[in-house]
Amino acid sequence: MPVGRDEYDVVIVGAGHNGLVCAAYLAMAGLRVKMVERRRVVGGAAVTEEFHPGFRNSVAAYAVSLLNPKIIRDLRLHEHGLRIVERRVQNFLPAVDGSYLLAAEGETARQIGKFSAADAGRYAAFNRELDMAADVLRDLALRAPPNLASGFTLRRLGELIRTGALANRLRRLRPEQVRILFDLATKSAGEFLDNWFETDLLKAMHGFDAVVGNYASPYAPGTAYVLLHHAFGEVNGRKRSWGHALGGMGAITQAMARAAQTLGVAIETDAPVAEIVVERDRACGVVLGDGRVIRGRAVAANVNPRLLYTGLMPGGALPAEFLARMRRWRCESGTFRMNLALSRLPSFAALPTSKGTDHLTSGIILGPSLGYMERAFHDARRDGWSREPIIEMLIPSTLDDSLSPPGTHVASLFCHHVAPQLPDGKSWSDHRDTVADLMIDTVERYAPGFKASVLGRQALSPLDLEETFGLTGGDIFHGALSLDQLFWARPMIGYADYRGPLRGLYHCGSGAHPGGGVTGLPGHNAARAIIRDRRWRVWT
Ligand SMILES: Cc1cc2nc3c(=O)[nH]c(=O)nc-3n(C[C@H](O)[C@H](O)[C@H](O)COP(=O)(O)OP(=O)(O)OC[C@H]3O[C@@H](n4cnc5c(N)ncnc54)[C@H](O)[C@@H]3O)c2cc1C
């Protein structure tokens, strides 16, 4: 049944974490907000679900670092029950020859020294360089990038001021620091890391960050940026650390939902949007799958921009060249995700459990060199998946006993590379189990006995990620983090300020700057744009 005109100021399409953050900030500014979510639960890719009787896990996103501390503070997420704990060891990389690398507070340089005294000596300088670049990115991530605006308008003046502020920020850096930033924005991770180090496992540890969600060889230009993207986070004040949200990633989005609801946001689940309502070139509501219309003075889309513009807009509402470009928005993460119920902890041949279990709290990376990672990509391009895939394994139950019955464990496998679309017209539905078996066999090579400990499993191919979470092409970032889709080009040059091509239409999801990951930043920045436009009566 249709509701009255403009019952809400803003209707948000999708209740992923960015939509929730956007909603909370809008409500703090006094706006009336309605969220409509297609799934039964809020949280998008950041949810905790039971995937096997008695076993719960963060079924998609699984590790915390990028979530911005300002957002945690502003939304009072701790007061709404969020607790994030650090891993006791950050990373563990076993090799099949029995060697291994551990990265842990105060221990990493000594570990690197087992392989190369020169690399151990350079590690502090490498970290200083990465910290400097991450500090700049952290700063840029909290604001809209400069946007292309034409004509003699107030908006153009605003853009000039913003561009000036950015230039001013960069002016504070030494020329060599600007060169480093440029390297990280343009070079391949492989070239960047080869210039620093000679140890394969060390380069693989950082190289993994460059291929996460990025369907590319680590030697592809631009992959160094993805490495940096995974370095701008922090856990409980410790920069570039990764941790675990007690209760899983769903604990983050449940806390966000509580924060938003406390501020008056109305959230409706099981409410897929079929179409955005457009009247006189203005977005002013949504039509739900059941035919109901929810009107708002503005609409903010938390969904992938390609999904928004090619799937949810009425015909003829968009400029043709805009739509043509949006159809080419590249979405392909090449990831395969598994959740496993385990009867016991795995024991790695390189560092058996009998010698301690702290390394099992870490991100365990199976992918011992950049060359291995490059082969994985080329194999997947040719065959659909690599016979030697790259896997990050996490066992969150080592830090959180709420996830599985006593004595048992849960593990996440985040597997790269697989082809988003299989070659020769093959379907993921027919090959999911083969690839899932391959992933378990791969872990078995490093941890004999692992396969026998698997009590149950959930396997999510790129197609499953699309169908379950609405992630177009299975893309975990709502669009590849490549140079042509970043910063002022996210999601398109001229539309990087969170405003779409129609009045009252905004982007508040990961398809906007600064991109994917559980950051909350696109939601935070979009809310700012919406609040500013409301002040200037752009859509009232
Ligand atoms: C397998 C996997 C592993 C990952 N690992 C990590 C990690 O460890 N750490 C990390 O920081 N990031 C990780 N990421 C990335 C991160 O989870 C995402 O980039 C982020 O969650 C996206 O948030 P979002 O709010 O922008 O969008 P989403 O979470 O995608 O939310 C969009 C919402 O819109 C809804 N929706 C879609 N269509 C409609 C419609 N028609 N009507 C109404 N609602 C609709 C969806 O159901 C969804 O709830 C991972 C992602 C995946 C998939």
C-alpha cells in the first residue's frame, strides 16, 4: 500500500555496514531515515551466521582492521556491545619444506633474520615507508576526493577549495614521500616488494594483501595500491594490526544497527528494492519487490553502483553515456570463500600445535611466494581456478569461544584465485564442490590430518557471493580497486562526491571512495554530502 508523500528524508537501499553508518550519521543530524534490506539480516557482507548446526562464523568478511576509529567513537559502537580483540600473532606463513615465517609484535625482524640478515635490517625502514603512506591514505579516506564539476557554480567553487586542501596536505610531504606515494599508487606490488626484500615468505606476506579481492597477478601495475589499501587500518589504536570482533563480523553490524535504531532509523529487512522512483529527474523513493512504494526526499544506495544503475533504475532515467560507462564498471574479485566446522585444531608440519597455539590466532597464509601467486592468477584465467590456490585461513574460535561447541573450532578459508566467470560456459554450480575439495586438500598439504577434522563446510563461489550477498560479479569491494576505478574515478569521474547523476541520488556503499572493506568510510562521507545538500536545500 503506498505511503504518504515524503514520509522520510532519506531512503537507504541496502543495510550493509556502510548503509548503517550513513543512516546513523543522518539521524544524528536530525534526518528521518528508512533503510530497506533485501536479506533477512542486516550487515551485508559483514554478518555472523550459523553455517553448520551449532557452528557460527563470519561467513563472508572475517577480519577487522579497516573500520575507522572515528566511526566506532561517533556511533558509540562499544556502548552498543562491540568488542574487538587483537590476534596474538598477526601472520603465520608455513612452507611445504618445513620453514615458516611469523609476524608478531617485537618478533618479526628476528623471524625474518632466519632467512636474510639484509631483509631483517631493512624491515624497520620498510615499515616507516608504509606507515607514512598509510597515514596519508587514512587522512584522504575520511573525505570526498576532488570531483570534476563544470560551470561557474558554488559546487565548482567547493571543488576548487577541496582540491586546494588536498594539494596543501601533499605539500606538507617531502618530495621523496610524494614519490613513494606515487609508486604505491601505480606500481605492481611485486616490483615494490622485490625492490625491498629477497625473502620469498616475507614478500608473500605483504603480497597477499595485494591480491586480496583483487583478481590480478601481484606483478600487475596498480596492485601495490591494494597492498596499501589493506594497511590503513588499526585495531584498538595499533596501526596496521588486524583483529577479531567477538561474536564475529555480525557483532559490528548488529552494534551499528542498534546505534542507528536508537537514533530513530527505521530498518526493514526482507524488503528488496525493485526500482528507484524517479520524478522530474529526481530520485524520490523506492518501489519494493512486493509493490509497496516508500517515498523519501532523497535516496542513498548502499549497493554496487553497477547493480544500482543497470538493475534498479527506470528505463530512460539516465544519460546514455553514463549508463554505458556504468555497464563497464569492472567487478571481479576472483575469490572463493569457505567456512569449516572442525573437530580439533589443525597442526601444521612447519610448526606443530605441540609447540604452542598462538600462531593459530593469526592470518595463516598458504601461498609461499609472489611467483606462486602469479601462477595462481594465470592458472585461474586459463582453467577457471588454480590447482595451487592462495589461501588465508583464520581460526576465530581460538580467540572467541562463542562460535562453536566446547572443544571444537571454526575456520574461515579465503581463497584466491578463481575466475569470476568460468571459461567455456561452465557454471560454478557444477564445480563448487570440486574447488571446495581442492581448498581442503591444499590445507592438508601443510597440516596433515586437517581433512579428517572437517565436520561440516559451507562453500561460496563467486556466483554464490553474488546470489547470497548481492555482490555483483562476486566482487567483495563493489568494483575493482584499480587505478581507473579509484579516488576521483570511483564510481566515475564527475560523480566521486557521493552524488549520482540525478538530484537526490547518492552513493553510500563501497563503490564510492575509498572503496571496499569494512571501513564505514563511504557511508560516513556520503552522509556528509547528503547533510550538506539538505542545508543548501538541494532536494527539499
Ligand atoms: C568473502 C568476503 C571476504 C571479505 N573479507 C573482508 C575482511 O576480512 N575484512 C574487511 O574489512 N573486508 C572484507 N571484505 C570486504 C567487505 O566485507 C565489503 O567490502 C563490505 O562489507 C561492503 O560493505 P557495504 O556496506 O559497502 O556493502 P554490502 O555489505 O555489500 O551491503 C550492501 C547491502 O545491500 C543489500 N542489497 C543488495 N541489493 C538490494 C536490493 N535490491 N534491495 C535492498 N537491498 C539490497 C545487500 O543484501 C547488502 O546487505 C570481504 C568481503 C567478502 C565478500
